[in-house]
Amino acid sequence: MTVNAATLSLPYAATQARPLPAAARLSDSIAIARVICILGVVYVHAWTGVDAQTLYALHGSGQDMLRWILMEGLGRSAVPLLGLISGWLVMGSSKSRNWWPHVQHKAKTILLPMVLWNALAILIVSGSALFFALRAPVPPSVEWVMQELFILTRNPDINVQMPFLRDLFLCMVAAPLLVRAPTWVLGMVSLAAAGLWIAGIGQPVLMRSSILAFFTLGMIVRQLKLEQKVAALPFGVALLPFLLMLPVKVALTLYDVPFWDNQGHPMAAVDMVTRVAAAVLFWRIAWGLAGSFAAPTLKRIEPYMFLMFCGHLILIWTLSPVIGHWTGPLGSPAYPAFLLVQPLLTLAIAILFAKLLGRVSPGAARVLSGGRLGRDLNPVDRAGSLNRDGQRPFARRMVEHTA
């Protein structure tokens, strides 16, 4: 199978839908990759309902192992593909070469939503802690508030997912320079950032230097057209590296292994290799889904994913304890069912919130969603029919849209 052909067929006849032009298939794959990656991120922050001491006592239990597999397999392992996609899109965007308009745009679509969502998190989560006895952080100082809002020199206590947007914005600031660099320079930058991640260096400039590593790797992928090669891989070939690395990563995390520090540099190296393998697998999955009957539904969900990414910790802090009161915490018989459905519950609430906010204040919906929602963009239109160029109406803008 080649992705340069005019039309593309699915590897699985049972899920095959109408063949798509290559540009539309690529655009759909990007949208679907965002959906599956951000749904997976929720597992990293899923509610457990227990304190650190109880969590340690349950270490290695069946439920704890399920939690770690979901965290590593669908959560942390999915994040690198988001960075790769951002770098890939920036590399193909003519707008990224004009520094000031590019940075202004990214400040509106990445930095401003990050700060506003952090402010909402302080207001809602810390407010609930003060007035409703919720077990959550409360502002001890002005310095703490500034750190939570802007993520200046440390990771936040509430919206722990936001360093991704903070570091992604910094990558976007450097993007006009990086897009002009030859492939070998981008390779050196990516390797250096990966080395900093493994060595535990980067703060306070980058909270997670791995984001820069995958961002520049995405640029390299675009230059060398590696996304086409990965899309053409047999599914088993794309799955095998991740299938080999995930059990190793989970086992080294859960169990004491002689002469192995699961918090040190060797573990970070294993983590980096696992993430690369995961990026390959998740892209291959997204490509397959883009040609399946599930594609229209997934594409209708995609416009809400940025909002869900930014707001899911607020829901986990405030709503999960309420539901957990009925299911019980980690270790309870009903907890695994609650754990499994947390991403879907979070998505449903995010969509409901977005629709209500869009009716009350389309401008606020547009800002908080990074420009993806509002009066001028009906999410259903993103899955519309092909235009004269063989692309979906949103396909061209998707190639320009990076975050």
C-alpha cells in the first residue's frame, strides 16, 4: 500500500469505508490522532481516591497494574505524538516563517487559553477546597498563584497537564528559526533535547525537554516524509516495538529490580524509547481509523479535544470524588469500571460545557478552545464533503493549525 496514490484502501476489509484522497486521509488522521491521544491523557491523571501511603500499599496489585498499563499505554505514551504533529504542521506552514504574526497567533491559541484555564482551575478547585472542604491545593501565597497561572519555574499543583502547552508555546517561538534549519541540525536539536530529558535537565527553561525533542522530530518527519512510511507499515510491524517496550516499562516501574533505579537516567531512557515506539503505533492506528466507518464520529469529537485537554483536571479534582463516593477508591470492586470510563465521562462533560458556552458566549468558547469553537466554526462542518480540490473543507486549515 502506498500513500501517494490517488485513493487509499484500509488494511481491514471489515472496517473499510469509501476510499479517500491522500490529502483528506492525512487531515483526518491528524484529527483522529488528537482524539485518541487526549482521551489517553486522562488516564495519566485519573482519580484514585487514596493518599500516597495507601497508594504505595496497593503498589503491584491487580488494580494498580491496570492503572499503570492505562497510564503508560494510553496516557504518557500518547503525548509524544501530539508534539510530533505540532512540529509536522509547523514545518509545512508558510505562516510559521513570519516570526511576529506567528508568535501572536500562538499566544492567542496556546498561551492565552493556558493562562485562562489555569485561572479557572484556581477559582473552581481551590474555591471548592475553601468552601466545600474538597481535598485540593489552596493558594498559600501570591507567588504560588503566579506559578499556577504562568508556570514560571515549576510544574503547577492543579493543572499538571499545562506544562505541555507552556513548552509547546516556547517551541512555537523558536519555530521560525527551526523551520529554516537543515535536517541534520534539527536532528541535533532533537537528540540534545532527548538527552536533557534523560539527564533530568531543562527546568526552568523547559519543564519537559522531551516536548522539544518530539516537536523537532515532527519537523524531521515532515522533511523526510516519514509519516507516509509509517502509514504504509503493516499494523503488526507498527505494534511490535511498543508491545515489546510497554511490559518492560510497566515492570520496571512497578517492581523492584536489582541494580535498577526506576527514577533515574536509565528509566528515562527506557521511557523515551517507549514513547517513540508509541508515536509510531498511535499514528498507524489513527491512519487506519481515518479510513474506517468510525472516522466521521471521531472527527466530530476533535474540535472539543483542546478544551477537554485544558479542563479535564478541573473535572477530576471536583467531580471524580463525587462519583468515587459511590464506586469507591482504588482497591474497591467497582473502581476499575470507573477508571475505564473516566475519559468518556470527561469528554461528555466537556462537549456539554462547550455547547452551553457556545450559546451563551461564542467569543469565550472560541478563546478557551484555542480558536476551535465558536459562532464561525460548526464542528460538524469539519467532517463535511470533499471540495473540488479533493480535500475536506477543513483540510487546508488543518495543515496550518498546529496546536
